[in-house]
Amino acid sequence: MVDVSEKPVTARYARATGSIRMKAETLEAIRRNSLAKGDVLSVARVAGVLAAKRTAELIPLCHTLPLSDIQVDLTLDDELPGVRCEATARTNGQTGVEMEAISAVAISLVTVYDMAKAIDRHMSIGDICLQEKTGGRSGSWKRSAEA
């Protein structure tokens, strides 16, 4: 781990996004809430929140952080077709919450895959990335449009 004991406590924020592509029929089954495992979006949202809270257990060199907020938003997208995920994380601490936001997106999308795999094994998870972060010594960063 990196020693953060000399870093000041600052407000930290991170936003990450990703998506899962699937057959149009699979997306419609999610929309109709007709999958055997239940309400895909609600379960995936909770899975993302839990993943953010347990990031330090999943990624070996991450610090354990007291999150002050984690939000996970899943949106059905007919153009993919599939589901888009956005997660935001906040804390007041000595290190950032980028990995918590990214973990929330990744696990939310893996949960969508798990819940729908019985009808569509061709789903593809991708485009998981940090979109922006604020706080800390390096200040604010935002993904540029050309990245």
C-alpha cells in the first residue's frame, strides 16, 4: 500500500461508467422484469453498492475507505442494445474513491450478466472507465471527449 498518513483529508469524488451489450430480446426481458432471477436492475444496483463498500477486500493494495455516498444508476439503452451503468462515490479522506466507483460499475454489470445469462450468453461487458475525479493533491480530472 501507499502511505497516505501525511496527506491531508479532503473531499473526494469519482464517477465511473460502463455498459453491457445484449440481444434486443434480452433487454426487453429485463425491461418487462420477466427473468427467472427477478428484478435485474434493482439487484445489480445493490451489488454495485456492496462492491464499492468492499473494494479494499477485492483489490489488494486499496485502502479501506469510509464512503459517505455511493450511487449506482442503471439505464436501459435500446441503441446498444443493453444497459449503461454510472456510479459515483464520495468520501472525506486521504485517498481517492476512483476504485470504488469503478468496482461498483464492474460488479453491477457482472450482476446483470449473471441474472440474464440463461437467455443470452453472448452479452459483452465493456467501456468501463473513470470519467472524472475531484479532490486530493492532483486536484480535479475529467476524461476528455477524444479519449
